[in-house]
Amino acid sequence: MTLAERYKTVRRRTEDICSHLQTEDYVVQPVGDVSPPKWHIGHTTWFFETFILKAYFMGYQDYNPDYNYVFNSYYETVGARVIRTDRGNLSRPTVLDVYRYREYVDEAIYKFLCEGPSPEVEELFVLGLNHEEQHQELLYYDIKYILGHNPLFPAYNPQYSSPKIEEQPGFISINEGVYEVGHTGEDFCFDNELSRHKVYLNAYHISTALVTNAEYLEFINSGGYQDFRYWHAEAWDWVKTNNITAPMYWHNIDGEWHNYTLRGLEPLHLHDSVQHVSFYEAYAYASWKGMRLPTEYEWEVAATQFNWGKSWEWTESAYLPYPGFSKAPGAIGEYNGKFMVNQKVLRGASEATPPGHSRTTYRNFFHPNLRWHFTGIRLAQ
């Protein structure tokens, strides 16, 4: 597949995700962690305009000089920006304006690619494709949050089908020893997956299946959310302050548990793996079971021996740089490195992860209280 074909495929998938939305859905920002879908459409376009067209396409003219301020996310190097919590205040540019911007940039990109970019620019371009794929997943998170917190619980897509992943309950054993982790080979990876290095692991057991809704319901029914013994102190404060009693999107209606899905509100499917739990909840559940969460290294070493990809899986590992990690110069250096504090690593992928975007070395990361992303629990001991 040529670079232009890859670009077309990725860009079309973003628009396909948004094709089920009404205009009003594009502009809502219920909480600070959620960005309006319109902003994602503009930001992923801004990325290619800013880092490819403005930098390397001779004679390119900005679509709108104000859009750098509107659609810059966190790149201090690139200039001032609308703060994240104010993205929902952007009634202008309109959804139509943003799609026109997207068309304008796409046309310029195809012309640029006809010139044959250098290997260095092509590498940056591939980063842009992977960046847009990350936002495709974020779109699913944010759309689900927007619609799932609408009092009417409207369906995103009544025909949405959640993928099924075959799992065999049980545990596999990994011997103690020295193992290599981290990305290797010529395929794309993010800088936080480099460099490959050795780690020592004690012998351990890791589950071949994710925790199910039925299993997590046992934790709820046993009073797990009311017993401080299973929680970190910070997590216990979070539970009490926010009155947390179940995973996000669970609703107890007339004594029966329901779950908001992208198909709408449904009775809780007990055999599905639990989703939308924070690290706090994952840790508490593991503690209640007398077990623990795996470290990211334990997960990576064992990953070829179980099926994964339904939900991102919390690990016990803090998000820290690998040995020898160094940030790239300029704005691209802001991509991962500056977030390596106060976050936990998640491994695997989720049903919202774009095809071909996942690998065993991928290091996702979020703050431990967040749970609007598609997260699950795998136990270790």
C-alpha cells in the first residue's frame, strides 16, 4: 500500500466513525477529559498541516491562521492554544467548516505526496497516521461518554457489534529468568517502546482470561466498594468523594443491572469481560481476590500465550522511560516523554483500537482514576 493509499484509508476511517453522529453530537464536552468529536476532526487535520505541509510543502497557504490556536493540543513548541477544558466552547468553527478544512488539507497532502517526500519526512508522516489512529480510538471513548451521559442513553449505532475474543479461563506459569522487552524490528513504534532491554522476573502466574462482569459483580455484592481494606488511600478517597459504586456505564434499574453500550442501554451481559474500570478499581478487585495486577513486563513476556485485544489492561507499572530513552528535538519530542509522571501503563489493545495499530510492546498510559477508556482486568499471582 502506498503512503497516499494509507493516508486515504486512515482518514476515511475517522470519518466513518463519525458518520453515525448528529451535528449536535460533534460539539459536546461533558467533562474536561472528553474532547468534542469536532475537535478531534480538526486536530488530526491540524497535525498534518502543521508538521508536514507548513514545514515541507513549498508555497502552502494556511487554511485559517486561527486554527493553530484552536486545534493545537499540548505542543508548547507550536504556540498558544485553547485550553483543553474550553474545547466545548468552540461553537465556531462549525462542523461544516472543520470538514472543509479537512478537505483542503487532504487535497494539499495528495499533491505533496506526488513530490516524493524524503525518508525523514516519510517517517514523520507515518507518525501522523498513527497519531490519527490514536484519535480514532479516543473518538470512540468520547462519543460513548457523550451519549452514555445523555439522560436518554441514545445508541451510537444500533448495529454496533462488539468483537468476541476466545478466552480459556485458567493461569499460565512463567519461569523466573532474564527476559528481553521493548520493540525490535523495522516496523513502526512509538518512542516510549524503545529501546529493547533485559529485565529479571521472578516466577509468576498470569490469567489467560479477563475478569468478567459476573466475577466483578461478586466483588460489588460482597461490599467491595464499602470496604477500605482493598483500596489504596488515594483510591478510597476517590470512591467516597465521587460516590463510586460500580464500573462506569453500569446502572442499577429496579434492582437489575444494566450497562450502556454503543448499541444503547442493555441488560448486563454477565459473561462479557468487565470494562470501564479505573486502576483504583482494578487494584481493589485484585486485592479482594487475594491476587494482584501484572507488571507491564510480566504482561509482555506472557502475551503470546493468551488472547488479548478486547480491553486495555491495567498493569502495576508506573509509566517511566526505558533505559536510554531520549526525547526527539522540537515539538515531536513532546509526544510521549513529558507525560512520564503519575500515570499507569496499560497493555494490549481494545475493541476501539484501529486494525493494525496494536502490538505486544505498545505502552498506553493514563492516570489511575480514569475509566472512560475501554479498560479491563487481568490477574496475576
